[in-house]
Amino acid sequence: MAARVWDNATVDMRFTDAAVRFIAAADATPKQKPFFVYLPLSAPHSPHLVPKFAAGKSQAGVRGDMVWLVDQCVGRVIAVLEKHGLSKNTLLIVTSDNGPLIGSVKIGEREGTAQISNGHQSAGNLRGYKGRPFEGGHRVPFIVRWPGRIAKGAVNDDTFCHVDLMATTAALIGASLPKSAGEDSENLLPAFFGQPTRRGPMVNQAGNGVKTLRDGPWKIIFGQGPDRVRRSAGKGMLFNLKIDPFETTDLWDRHPERVKTMHVLLAKIRGDG
């Protein structure tokens, strides 16, 4: 249940207003004590609504306008950091919790009714969308900004999972995590600075419970189906994302040993808890 003052069209502006005020106040703090801002924007989640000034900005439907609004909010955060001379001492991360819907949703309709707007491909050439086990369902942008520390325009294609933020952030500030904290979190801070990393096996789960396992370039989906994948005993799909990032060629039957290895690996992960 939302608060009475909640307005889906304008809530992100209010959240951003609060973040901007907080950052400005942090600059006035003696000795500029370290601060942390978590700004979880509602956009572009449904219901698809935007404030009047954002309507039509994207030419990709209301969902596209919401993405434009996210850009505007991030720009305001960057601007206040610049204004108060905090950019070079602030690590800024912009990311998303899951892949996109195929397009915009009419008010009151289910997300499954989303429609493409003006031919815009919300997931690019990736296969699948939000809630699906394919890359379009869970591969998301992860943009890191730290002027003077991270090279402008640098790209790192190594695998990173949101759970890794705990161990990575701890390493950044020189903190030690308790052994019981963030068991699945890995310190991948070197990736921020252009150094190669090799994340361990990573499990993802689709909206209907179908699991996937990523190990290096290999990805296995424990289910079958061209779009809405369903669990199927003893059957699944296998892809090599290094040579086939768009998951066009199922290698399940060609690499039975790899399939077996991935099954054993998932069982081990489950057993470790």
C-alpha cells in the first residue's frame, strides 16, 4: 500500500529533490564527512506515468519517457556533485534491478500487455525481457563514474552481479566483512579500474522460478521454451555467451559433458547454502 502523498508521475522528482538537498548539506558538513546516497527511482517500472514536462521526450512511448526521466534525475545528481566540488571524491553507480519490458503499458493493464513503441528495442538485440531467463531479462547496465580514478569511456565486459556490491564496496573503503555476511558476494573492485576479473559461478532465477547458471562464458538454463521457459526434467538449454551473446544457438546436445558439469556445479552451490 502506497503512502497517501505518493504520486507515481512525480515521485522520482521528489526522491531526487531529497537526494540533491542531502548532498548539498553534506558539503556544508565540517571536514566533509563521507556520505552514502541510495536513490531507488520508481521509473521505468509500471505503472507507466511521467510528469507533464517529460511527456513525449523520448519518442518511444511513455516507458521511453520514463527512461528519459531517469537520465534527467541522474543528471541532477551529477550537477550537484559538480557544483559542490564533490565529483572527484564520489563514486557514482547507475544500474537497474532487472531487464526491461518490451515497451509501454497502458494504465491499469498488466505488464504482460506491454507494446513496442515506434520500433524501439528496449533490450537491444538481447533475447528475452523482464522475468525471462534469457540475457534480456537480467543483463543490465552498470555504469560507474569517478572522475580522475576511472577512465572516461572505459568498458569492462567481465561478469558482475549486484550481490558483489557488498564485498566490492567493503574493499573500496577498507572494511572487513563478517564471515556470515554476503556469502555470495565477491570483491570485483579491480574491474572498476580496468583490471581483469573472473567471477565465480552465478545463479539467476526467472520470474516463474526457472534457474540459470553462469560459469565463465557458459550459461545453462534449466528449462525449455522459446520465450516463456518452463522447467523440464532432464532437459534445458546451453549457450556460450562469449561467441553467442544473443543466445541463438542451443548447445545442450553438442556438449553433454559441459551440461553434466553445470548440473554438478548447481548441486554444489545448493549444498553449500
